[in-house]
Amino acid sequence: MMQNDILKASMLTISPHNRAILEFFFAGAGKNLFRITPAHEAETFIIDYDHPGAHEEWERIHLSQSQPCIIISIRDIDLPNSIWVAKPLTTKALADAAQRVQLLLQNHNKKMVVPASAAASSSASTLKPVGTPIPSTRDFAQPALDPVLTPKVSSIPASAPQSFLSEDISVTTLRTPFEAAPKTNTNPSSTRNPKLLLVRDTVTPMVEPTSNRDSVKQQQRWSLLCGTLPDTTPENLQRDRHIFDANQYLLGSLMEATQQAKKTGQVFQVFITRQHYILLLPQPNYAFSSLDIHGAEFADLCTYPITSNQVHIHIPTAVEQAQLDAYVQQHPTHLYDLDACLWTTTLLTSGGRLHQLYDPNKTYRLKHWPNLTRMESIPHVMSIAALWTQQAATPFDIAKQLGIPQRYVFAFHSASSYLLLLHQEQAAPTSNSITEPKKNRGLFSRLLKRLLGGGAK
Amino acid sequence: MSVTNKKIIFTGPVGSGKTTAINAISDIRTVTTDALASDMTQSRKPQTTVAMDYGLITLEGDERIHLYGTPGQERFDFMWNILIKGGIGLILLLDNTRTDPFQDLKFYTHAFREFIEQQQMVVGITRMDLQRRPGIAEYHQWLEQLGLNAPVFEIDARNRKDVITLIQALLYSLDPGVSVDE
């Protein structure tokens, strides 16, 4: 740490879950780094940017206060005078954030006390008068501004992999005391041979990320698509909030419009906000979205329940359709395969939950694989698809057999259901156990590793 | 130490992208036996594979995965039975711009039926950017009619990621429990 002062922090808009995690951290590993104070005493404000109302809260703070903010979010947030900490929260990331806030404060104070002559003598350290807006963290990171501080305040996210960060603090993913730890190894109560049990601590990507930064972003995206919910039991699905009702979300309206569009062959324009819309083009099976479906705004629209009358469905006239066609041709990057658009929308809505029509008394079988070259990838998607094609099973069985967190299977189940790729069966689950290694499993593993970026060449 | 040699077979009609797909993932420059097309093939491409394509993926311990592309022309089908020996699976590439992709699907799945039933098949549809119909759902229906179930993906044979996805799907179909962590 640059200084030994304990940072006075105030928690503003934060979900109960993340508040509990932070309180747990502040009471233990972080007690020498942070002290929770009322807002008027705070040196920094902590805001959960994924929580409703957080954006407005940050705006208010930014306009009225000079203290930096710590923004926690699953998405990469780049806001002035703010430090982004990626979820899931880790001790290392929070400790790093404390350090970076101290640097921001120190730098800010330095600017306020430096003599005007000194400021004028160096163009590299040009300082704005007190009272001018505080520059963003990236401004602070400019090498010319303060070469001593620069290496410490970089644009690397606070949650960056260990290799990015100094080695003095270990990385621990933070959970509340009541939150179940992720499965790391065999279930002691399992009667299966532990040597044969498949446990996936790491995720096999469909394609290799090109850098650690990409890898962090990919993990965050997966957190958004598949959530972070712990495993549950069939009896506790409702209690643990592992079920979502599509009708409360944009997904419900979009699916309804898609069904109509496909049935009639007609172009449908679904207004998802006042400005933005999705154009459903059933004949070539495309969807044009005026919002990037991989962007934060679209994710928010899918993640939070919609208000009544938020979504409007419109059938364009011939004249409008010609204008829209011309617009679509000018913006080809926003043209998506229709199924891929629905797939992403469902995943974002599901967040690792099952849909309301899921029947725990039935088994399911995957009729057809999703078109995975054109759809957004989620962890273990290949093994889930392969196993579910070969046997009728519940999502719980699939997760158990593959030894993976249920949220990935639940997300896959939801997305495949809305693309009508899953078939419901009355039959009892079949037991083509995959725990018995098949012939050539070792060779296949080495080939996979090789194709995904490892192994010999 | 014995060297493991396994094969993955790429098949499909003329111009469906077999040579390109092998080239996208092979460690070596693809060995190909192209000749000037002298028959109907000429209308689709000036040069075509008359014997086979060959590519290679080398793994740790000198294990080798041989990638064989069958000649697209039906008159070379006598070679297919020779090529599939020792094969772990079939990648069938179909060109969506051809006159009758269903006939192509029928022809190749019939020709390799025994091999598909013993091993696995993954279908890659090329040139869907030029011709959207038939769609993936129609290929699913056709496979069902033929009593088959296989992953079907839209691919660009020049795109390494797409070709890797085909191979991944093949390996997971053969063994859903496979993992890079083994």
C-alpha cells in the first residue's frame, strides 16, 4: 500500500448478496484496508453497477462529490474517477482497488497543494485548477502525468488474473458464509469411482482466447450468460430462485413476435426501448438489432424484468420495410442469425436459471445440436450437447454426470428449449454413464488440447 | 515406442471446401492431388482433387492425426473404403449453393452409412452466406428422414475456428466425457 491509512468507504447501491460478501470481507481479510463509514465521512463510494438504480447513483455522486468510486460489476466499466472491480469479487481485487483508490486520492491531493509555479514549469505535469472536474482513471494513468504513479494505476481490471498482479496477496473468490463453495472434487457421498468421475475445474473454450485480458472478458461474459448461482436440488428450485418467467422479460415478447413472424413469413419490428428495436426477418432467418446484442445495454434489457408497455411490436408497411432494408444493408454488423439472437437473449435472461415451463418430473433429450459455430459459446456447451443427444436426462443428471456446475446446464436447457431443440420425454432417465472412459479418450483429450492452443505442434 | 496413427475423414461434393478445411487446421502444408477438371466439375471449379487431400496434426509423443479429404467426384468412390480404414469419424461438408443439397446429403450418408454408424459424423454447411436456403433446420429434418442424428453447423471452411468446432463436436459426440484436463 502507498499509505497505511484505512480507506473510509461507504456502500451505496449494492445488492444484498454483494453487500453480504463485502461486509464479510471488511470484517475479515479487508479490515486493515477498508472501514465502512456514513456517506458524509467517506473517501470512496462503493457501487454495484449491476444493481437497478446504480447508474443514476453514480451520476449523482460524480456530479456532486469529488471522491472516487469503486464500481463492482460483471462487465468492464470505464467511468471517470472510478475503479472497476470485476465480479466475482476476490480479496486480491478488492485489495488492489483499495490501493488504486489511495493513489487516486493521493494524486488528487498532490494536485491541490502543488504550487502554481511548479505546475507551470512542467508541461508533463500540467495541473488543472482546483475545482475542475477530476480526470478519469485513464487520465491518471497517463505516463506523462506522474511517472512514479503510472505503473500502479493501469487500465488492467482489478480482477485481472494473478499473472497481472503483484504476488503479495493471494487471490480468493469471495463468498458469503452461507454461500456454497463451488464443487472442486468428488462428492464424498458419491458411490462412483473417483478416478472415473469427471470434475471440471477449468472450462474448455470452444476457441482459444488470444490473451489473458480476453480470457478475463470471456469469464465475465460467461458470468453474465450463465450467472453465478450455486447448485440446488429439484425440490428447492423455486426457493433458491433458479426459475425465471420469460413473460416478465424482453424474451417473452421477443419469442411471441418471432413465432408470429415465422408463422406468417412477415417482417416484425420489435421496439425494445423508445429508440432501439429488433427487426425479425424470418425468410432469410436473420435478426437485425439496432443495439449490439453483445453489449452492456442489451444485456441490461434482457437481465431485468420489463415494465408493462415497454415493448411494442410493429409490422412495417411496404414503404417502411424498404427504408429498413436500406438501413440494414448499411449496418451489416448488427445483422445476426435469428436463432443466434434468440440464443443470446435467452442466455442473458436465464442467467443460469431454468424457465418456468421446466417440468422436474420429465426427462429431456436434445433433438438437434444448436448451430454452435454461429451461436455464443458457454462453458461445457459441447459436452452438454453431446451427452444430452445420447440420453434422456434431467438437467440435474447432466450436470452430475459431467461434474459441472448446474448453471451451465440450466442455461443450455433454457436456450435450447426456446429454439425448440429439446424434446420432453416421459421415460425414466437412461444411464449411459460417461464415467467409464471410452476408447481413445486420452487421444481425444490431447487432440482437443492441441486444437485449442496447447500440446505439441 | 509405438506411434499412434488415427484418421479423420473429410468428405462431400466437389467445391464443398474439403481441401480448404483441412488446410485450415493441418500442421503441414496440405498435400493435394489437384488436376484440371475435365468433366462437369469444371463448372464449379477449374481444378479439383482427383485422389485425395492429406493433412496432419501432430500431438505430444509423436501421436499423429491424419486428415484425409476424399475426392469429390463420385467416380473415385472406390477409394473411399480404403480411406476410412482406421478413421475415428467423418466430417461431411455440403455446399449450400448446389442445386440439390438434400441429394448430396443422401448420397454421402448412404455411401458412408456403415462408417457413420460405427463412428460418428458431423455436418458442416458451407456458403450459407451466399444462399440461406435450405437452413440448418431443414438439414436436421432431412437427417431425421434418413434415420440419422448428427450435429449440423454453418461453417466457413477458411475459418480455422469453424473447422475446429467441427472436430470438437466430433470428439464430444464420440465421447461426451472427453476433456482437455484429462
